Amino acid sequence: MVRHTPPRPVDVEELFPELVPLRKDAIRLHPRSGDPTCRDSSVGGPLLWPADEPWPVCAEEHFDLDGRQHDAVVPVVPIAQVYQRDAPSMSFPQGHDLLQVLWCPFEHGEYCYPLPQVHWRDARAVGQVAATPAAPAGAPEDYVPNPCVVHPEHVTEYPSRDFPDDLHAVLKDRFAQLETDTGWLYHYHLADAPGIKLGGYPGWTQDPAWPDCDSCGRRMQHLLTVASREYDGESWRTWLPIEDRAADYTQPPWYSEEGKAAGDAAGLMLGDVGGVYIFECPSCPGRPISHWFDCS
């Protein structure tokens, strides 16, 4: 089943033409419980990993959710696999048609984040495929996604927390007037899509924390947001796909089977309903990555 985000309830660019230069394309992955294969785009599913290539591991210092140090070198776990055919608007490196994102599900560093890795490959060059290993023993379940099929959908986003200070000062009174007139909150209902997505704006829970590339010094680009939920207590009103809405849409979706299935299919809980944001520098050799983790 495809997923369709409803049209915005108002014309954002007509009301706020200042946002036109800031719009970005994003691809909502819409993970839903399923049984993907390595030949499918997925969240938490098996990867198209060559049998003659060692499975990546994490040898960094890491801890379990109780703060106990976990000394073992552990295999990293699949987070997302996206074939270019399912994300044609996304820029893939030349000669590559498959994006694979994995992470170590144990906690790292001061902010207790999972540690991601990004791999690009040419799916046509993969011969025999390796079996995807099980999550390492003792890995926090909240950091290991359930296998999900995905329903990629292209959407247009506008900044929520990523406003230039002077522009937000210009628009804030008009945002307030929109809420008074219609009940729509720009930041929750019109700006950037919640959930797991490629491109667009990071789904910040806290203030933006864009990293700069260590090689060239330029601000990195947002590659992937891995969010705890498909929607939150406000965003569901405009961002929940039509196909996941109950017949009675006056009640919040967590009261319906459709809405509950959409909300947390991947089974992730990153901190307190937070997210991990993965960035890349497509201009530098090897497309170096960075990441940030925040929660409410």
C-alpha cells in the first residue's frame, strides 16, 4: 500500500512567500510492520550485504541502558536500506544505487547516542549475499528497529527550528494570526514532516546542531532522520497519511488500530521520544558523515 500525506490545509507559500527559497525536498519512509527481504528498501530489515565483505562492527567504548560498560566488539544493526528506485529525487553517489545505514545500538559518549555508519554501494555488483546477523546480545531493544517495509513518499518541507533569526522575527506575528484564524500551528502542522525520512530538514527536538565537515569546513547536509515516532501529539492532524486514518478522524490516532500501527511500527524509543540525525558532506571524497542525537 502506498502512503499519501494529505495536502497542507493552507497554501504555505501564498501565505508566507518568504519561505519559498527555504523549501526542501524530503522522502518520508513510512515504515510499517512487515517482512522485507534484502532486495527491498526497508527499516530494520536484512541488508544486501556481500558475502565476501566483513560485516561492520563497533569497537568503540559503549554502554548499556543501565550505564554498564559493554566491552565486546559487536556487529552493528541495520537501520535503513533505500534503493535509488524508491528515492529517485535523492542524490546518490555516481555509480551507486543503494544506501545502507547501520548503527551500534549501545550508548556512546556524553549524550548516550547510538553510533551510526553509512554505506553506499552498487546493488548490481553484489553477488552472493551474506546473512544479516542478529542484534548483539544485551543490545537495548529500543535502539534496534523492528523489520519494516517502507512506503517512500516525496514531500515538500519548510523550516521549523532552522529559521534565520531575522526572518522568524518577520513571520512570527503572521504565524500567530494563522493560529488564531484557523487553529493551524505553523511549526507542527505545516513546516517539516515528522518520522523517519531522507533529506529535508532534521526533525529536531531541541535547538538545531548542524555539524561542519572536518575536511572542507562547510556545513554538512541532512541525510536521514531516525525518529522515535511517525507523529506526535499535534503533528498527526496534518502529517498522518490518509491510509492510516480511522473512519472517525476526530479522535487522536493512538485510539485506532490504524493509527497505532503507523505510530511506532519500528519500535524505537530514542531517549525521551527523540531522534538521531545523520549528516553527510557529498562534496568531499568518501562522503564523510556526522550525527546528532536529541530528545525532549
